Amino acid sequence: MENNQDSNINILAVIKKYLLEIFDISSDTDKEATIEDVKNGIYVKGQTAWVLIFSILIASAGLNTSSTAVVIGAMLISPLMGPILGMGLSLGINDIDFLRKALKNFGVMVILSLLTSFLFFSIPMFQDETPELVARTFPDVRDVIIALSGGLALIVALSRRNKSLNTIAGVAIATALMPPLCTAGYGLATGKWNFFGGALFLFSINTVFIASATFVVVRFLKFPYEAYANSQRRKRISQIITIFAIAILIPSVYMFYNLYKKSDFNQKVANLIESVKTEQGILILDVNTDYSAKKIEFAVIGKSLSNEDIAQFKEEMKQMGYENCDFKVLQNAGNIETINKINEIESSFLSNQQLLVKKDAILLEKDREIFDLKNQLIVKKEETFPFNEIANEIKSLQNEITEVAFANSITTNFTTTDTIPVFHIKFNKNVKSKEKLESTKSLQNWLRTKMKNEKITVEEND
């Protein structure tokens, strides 16, 4: 028994030793050289400034032409990573002077990058909204994972005695610091603030998580703290650095959580929409989600969705952890079933025409049925106006509307007289004038398309 126990202990010791040899990064670390390399790489002066400008121009041109290869080339030559690593390292070694220099050079690089891309995209011929630009405006949780993993890989590679240039180049491509800054410059130049805000948020994510990863690895490898002659000064600087590190790490965790919840919300909405398509055979288009407002909008073609269906969707989202979701469904209030029935009968008639030639009675019956159904549809469309259905649908589209009225207005210019269908709508008092104008115009366009009548007008009553 004791021999077996000793044998098991030896096996575990061998496995432990083997795993340490694989994953240990401390034995091949050159701390002094790493600190020196990072400190030398933070400065923006001379050649570094011009390399930054040229790389921004290359990246901007690549984004404008949607050329991935050109954007990758710009990322390889960009010096943006230096000050970010410097911020993380300075926090890890308690070097307040180095932190100031890193922050200063980082600010210069960001301003220079934004200014260069702003000037490039100020030229009208370069202001097209390309897929590469749009892709840099909607960060999600995967961008956090990429930035954190890239930052960890980069500082680990830099800390080796024999540095891996392939790793450093790969991290520069993966973390993609350049394209978001160029996209932010595009947003400034064109006045598209959603591009500016989304791209700057993505750049902030990359910056924060690369710096955080550097800080974590530096402390894990136990890099030496900066020496200070005055113990009181050392203590004060240590406190300042700690506060600054916490100020970075806490927003990092918060950003990660928010992006995770947004990605999870979008995924669950996508799964719900897919299940509706599969189970009910409905064509759903133009799905838009807003995580902050818990709003889901989509258009339906085919079988109409009832209020019970929408209530069921809300319950399913609640069970998945998202309560009080607001569903806005754009669908036809007309009798789609009647149209489908007509199409079915006409198809049957055409496919069996030869067989029905000898059956006059059946043929006449089919003709009469088609004629009656078409007349019903024409009467329903031209004479019987489904006011309640359309009013309810307007309410589902614009919940702020409190009253809907309809009338045919007879107008004349003393040469011709015409009848104009007019919808009168009334909004909540809290709705702003600009929002009323936009909603009124949107409803008018929708009603004209729905009812196939370009004369329809929508007017807002106070």
C-alpha cells in the first residue's frame, strides 16, 4: 500500500514539474531589459511622429476602400502601442514620473491621429460610408476578450530574453488600435457622431484592457518597484498609483459586464426571432434591437402576429432574464388570408385547366368563387375602410399617440376638385415638437405604402 502511494506521489510530482516547464514564464524573463524597451517606446518625436501620421493615412485609405490588407499593413507600422504599454508598466512598478510621460505621449498620439484622419476624411471624395468603417462603431464583448488577450500576449512576449517579433506583430493586428481612431476622425469630419462615439468607445476598450493586462503580468512576474530615496514619497506615490490602477480596473470590469449583457441580449433576441420563423412560418425583416431601452423592432410579412403572440414573446424574454421588453411589430392590418385564398384558387385553376374543360359546372363555380373573392377584396379595400385595425396598428407603431381620427377632405383650386384622405393624430404632451414632426412624416409614408395611395396625408393636432 505504501509503495502504491509513493508511486502516485512521484507521478504527480512529475506531472507538476512538466506543467511548470510548459507554463512557467518567470524563468525566461528579462525584467530590466523589458522596462528599458517599454520606456524607450513611449515617445512621440521625430521619426515616430511621422510614422504615426503615415500609418494613420494608410489606415484611413484602407478603411475608405474597404481593403483589409491595407488596414493590416497600417497596424503593423503604427507606434500607438508604446504609450499604452508604458501606462500599464508604470502602474505595475510604481513609477509616477514614467506614468506622466506615458500619459502625455499617449495624449499627443491620440490628438495627432484624430487630426490626421479628420483632414483625410474632410475631403468629399473620401466620405463614403464603407463596411470597414461601420464595423468599428459597434464594440461587443469579443472586443474586450481580444484586447485583454492581446495585451497579455504582448507583455509576455516583450518580457522574454529572446523576443518574438511575430507575436508582437500579431498582437498589433489583433487589437486593432488604428482603425477605431481613424473611424472617430471620419465621424468628426462628416458630423456622424454615432461613428465618432462608437469608434472612440472601441479604442477606449482596447486601451484600458491592454494597459490592465500589462499591469497584471508585471505584478505577476514581480517586476521591481521604482526606488525612491524618501520613504514618505514612496508611500504617497504607491497610494497614487494604487488609486489610478483601481480607477482603470473598475471601469474595465464594468465595461466588460455591460458589453457581455448587450451581446447576450442580442443573441437571445436572434434566437427568439429564429424560433418564430421556424414554428410559425413567418418572414421577419429589419430586426433592430436596443439593449439600453430593451426595445425590439421588426417587420412581419405573411401571417399576422396577435397581441397574444407579442405577450408570449415578452414572457419568453422575461424567462431569459430580460424583463419589460418593448416589442414594436410592423405588419399589414389587411386581410392577408383572403389574398392567400385567391392565389390558392387561381393556382389550382391554372394547373387543372385541362381537366376542368369538360366540367362546365365546376369551371363556372370556380370562376364565380374567384370573382366573388376579388369583389370582396375590392370592396374591402375601396369601400369598407378598416379604421379600427389601422388605428390600433398606428398605436402599436407609435405608443405616444393618444388619438387618431380620419376623414376625406374635399379640396379645390377652382380648376379641379379632389378628395384627400386625411388622418388626424394627437400626441402625449411630453412628446417634443421635433419627435412629433418625425413621427408624423414616418406614419404618412407608411400609410401611403400600406394603402397604395400617395394622396394620404397625416396631420398632427395640438
